[in-house]
Amino acid sequence: MLMGLYIQAREYRIMDYRISRSLRMKKRILVGVVLTAVVVYVSSCCEMKCCAKKCKEPGKMSVKTEQFGKTADGQQVDIVTLTNGKGLTARIMTYGGIIVSFEAPDRSGKPGDIVLGFDNLDGYLKGNPYFGAIIGRYGNRIGGAKFTLDGKEYKLAKNEGENILHGGAGGFDKVVWKIEKAEAKSSKAELKLSYTSKDGEEGFPGNLKCLVTYALTSDNKLEMKYEATTDKPTVVNMTNHAYWNLAGAGSGDVLGHELTINADKYTPVDKGLIPTGELKDVKDTPLDFTKPMTIGARIKQIDIGGYDHNYVLNGKAGKLKFAAKVYEPTSGRVMEIQTTEPGIQFYSSIGLNGSLKGKDGKAYVKYGALCLETQHYPDSPNKPTFPSTVLRPGEKYETTTIHTFSTK
Ligand code: FUC
């Protein structure tokens, strides 16, 4: 009997050992399967990312110049392609210094063109609301198209009612710029464009020698630098008028884009969009973008049908500071803007209505893009309390705006 019990207990122990051994085996198999799955997933992700990189970028900075067409009066227009080796590609033409296309990857690494524009030069020559262009000599409006400097009144070329907008009908967006340099360095692909605006052009005094530098950097920045000198006292306020749609140009409206603007105040305007001279708080108004907010959330509350306002940036003018940030949730694209300028015009493409067909024949609808034009305040030449836009001989006009691209 004792012997029987001993044998039974031994059998139980053997069974127990066998069960736990098979459990251990099962555990090991399960861990093995999970680990293999993780390794396969991670390596396929890496491959996808590397492929996405390889497919869209040679891994190096590059600059390429090609002919793009001719203006109505026969001037040759070139187009320069800058690539930063990290997925950013900018195509900029010498007519108006226009950013014709700007490719940036979405969160899966797929590139997309995120500025409005046309496939060819003719599209631009037919007329459009300043797509991607360098704006000057004076970006935004000067009331009554006149100003007085050192006791002398200058009458400017009106092109919007009684006022002048964006430097007049023959502004910097409509002239052919000269390529001074198009060069790929180790940390940036750079294009330098020059233009000399003649004394009296659109009514502005002084021969104004301008140099605009566009650069794509290895850390995914688009740097824009504006420089100018004059031989007579004058006013200068240059900017770029790119129409951004981070979901892709022509993909619909930007009402779902999330925007932050680093400004507690804005410059209220009259019916002709000329500042009254006051600075008002954005707090408790639909203009408040001090915290991220979708563009569409309060747009219906704006009496002029959408945003077209100059914001007074927090921080020091002349110092590079955070100005604005845009996030587009479907693509994951993020664009952050820093500038040395004291203001930024947030324009929500109120003027587009779907009749203009751009790249690939896509219609550019109302609110189809947003412009964030870094600038001095509108009508500063007539507003002594605003930061000055006066440039005198011997001085150098120098401003910088940087757009940084990422995804989240
Ligand atoms: C912005 C606006 C103007 C104009 C132009 C096309 O600079 O401030 O109102 O419509 O873009």
C-alpha cells in the first residue's frame, strides 16, 4: 500500500513536471512569435521610412536652374529648384521671385506640394492674387497712396481705390529678378535674387537696391532674408505672399488647420483696410490665436468674411522671435514661423472663389489657403506711432523670416 502511494505520488510529480514543461514551451513559443512580429514590424517601418526618403530625396543639398518661359515683353524667366536632402523641395522663379511649388513630407514621409500656384509661367502672367511672390517696395497698404517724408509729399501709384496695395500694379511681384547666386553648400541650398527699383518707380523715392535670399537648410527650414539700400530717403516693407495649404494645394479649404499667432494685439482698420492707428487687444475676440485654434472655429464671426488682419507680434522688433505656428491634422504637417518683423498679416484667402484653376487644374476655393505675411504694420509711413519703415542712404534694410517644417 505504501509502495502504491509512493508510485502514485511520483507519477503525479512526473505529470506536474511534464505540464509545467509544456507550459514553459508554449510560453517560449509565444514570446518568440511576439518578438519576431515586433522585429518584422520595426524593420518594415524603417524600410518604409528609408524608401520614402530615398524615393523623394537624393540625400544631398542641390540646386538646379532651368528656363521657365518668357514674359510678354520677351524677358527670360528662369526657375531654380532647391532641395535640402531631407524631403524639402522649393521651386522659385525669377519672375516676382515667386515660390512656384514647395514640397514637404507628410507624417508618413509622402511629399506634397503645399503652396498655391500654377504649372507654368503663363498661369502667373494671366493674373492672380500675388501667389508666392516677393512683395515690395511696400507690402500691404499705404492710405491715400501718399506719404510725407522730411517735409516732402510723395504720391504713389494707386491700385486699390484711393490706396496703394503691395507696392502698386508694377510691384516687386511683377518684375524679373536677377539670379546673383544659386548654390548648394553642406548645410543649405541657397538662391540670391537681386532687383534695383528705380527712383520714382510706382512713385517711391530713391534707387532701391534689393537682395532677397531664399535658403533651404539641412534642419528643414526655409529662410527668407530681405536686404536693401537706397540713395534717397524712402520707405521699405518687403515680404512674401505664399498661400499655404498644409494638406496640399488645391485640396480644399484650410478651416481645419490649427493656428497659433504670438500676438496679444492687432491693428484695427477702416473700411479701406487702412489702420486707424490704435492697437487693440485680441482677447475675447475671434482674432485671438494666442492658443492653438482652428481657423474655421470663429471665422463666421468676422464681419469682412474672414481673416485679413495685421497682428502686432509679441516680443522685440528686429529680434528673431516666434511669430506663428500652423498644424494640419490629416497630413500631420507643422509649419512654424519666426521673424524679425514687428507684425504679421493673417490673410485667409477671402478673395478666392473657385474660379481660379491652379496646378493640375485644381480649383482654388474660398479659404483654400492661408497667408502669413511677416511685415511692418500697414500704412506705417503715415502713422508716426508705428515702428518706422524709413530707410535712409547709408543705412541697410535687413529682415529675416524663417519657416520650420516638421510633422506630428
Ligand atoms: C493680403 C491682404 C489683402 C489682399 C491681398 C491679396 O495681403 O491684406 O487684403 O487681399 O493679400
